Amino acid sequence: MVKLRLQRTGTKHDPHYRIVAADSRAPRDGKFVDIVGHYHPAQIKEQTTFNKEKIITWLKNGAQPTGTVLNLFKNAGIWAEYKTTLKK
């Protein structure tokens, strides 16, 4: 099963995360299939970048987002956009 999840990068007190599509059996910072975005929680102004087309494609193909990634998608409006594409 493919999951959309966070992969930690950055330094000890300055975390940066990639949002990746990875096999659910792979380790957190291990092998992944595709990078679909970035998340920087420690910035003064929260910075996230998403590739909406890739994310919606992965979701349509059955990838499951983790809880944190799902919250990021909901805050960015990607989840609502994905739900409207399913109704068409």
C-alpha cells in the first residue's frame, strides 16, 4: 500500500519535511516513490509547497495520507478539491 507521508530532513532543531509517496513498509526516512511537496513547520510564517496534480493523481490511484498529511491537505484545500473530482 502506498502512503502519502512526511519524510524528515533538516537539522536537529530545525526540521524540514518532504511530503512523499512511499510504500507503507519502508522506513520513515527510507526509500520513497515520489516527492509531492515540502513542509517547514519551524518557519515564522508556515511554509508549505504542494504539487496538487501529483497529489490528486496519487489519491485517485489509492494512496492513503497519514493523519498529519491529511490535515495539511485540508488546510490547503487540496482534500476538498480531491473530493469534488471524485463526484464528477
